Amino acid sequence: GIAEAESVIAAASPDLIVFTNCSTSSHHAAKTVALHKQVPFMIVEHFVVPYQAFTPDVAWMLHHQREFYRQARAVVAVSKDNLAWLRSHFGLDSRKGR
């Protein structure tokens, strides 16, 4: 959770964090802490699937995911399909991402 992420990031004092995700919801707490502590990060996204149902919980998660992609120094998708999904469903700017 958040407390553990705060502890790990404080102890490591990183110059840059590389989040290698197995899904768009991976590392949510750590990304939240990185944003609040203004620690630069990049995201390598391995698996992207749009949400099938739009519930309040999904809306909350999607709002935060879009902010993570907006704030990331770089976003790398492992396929062109994943990159297209990030842009069309998760708000990744067309000028960002490889």
C-alpha cells in the first residue's frame, strides 16, 4: 500500500523509477507516492486491455492511470497494439509513448 511505497521510495531515494507493469493498474501505490514526492518515473507497459465495465471504482482507477501516464517522463509499450490502446482508452498523449 501507500505506507510501504513511501518507506521504500524514501529508503532508496531514487533519481528515477522505472515501473515495469504487467497491467495498467500495476504499482498504483508506488506511482501515487512518486507523484506526491515528485520523483521522476517512466512506465514500461506489457499488457493493456480496456475496462469492460465502467463502475465508480473503474472511473477512479482510470482517472489516476491517466494522470500517471501524463506525468511519466516516458511511456514504453511492448507492442503497437498496446500503444494504440494506451492512447485510445487511457489518455496517453499522441506525442508520448513508444
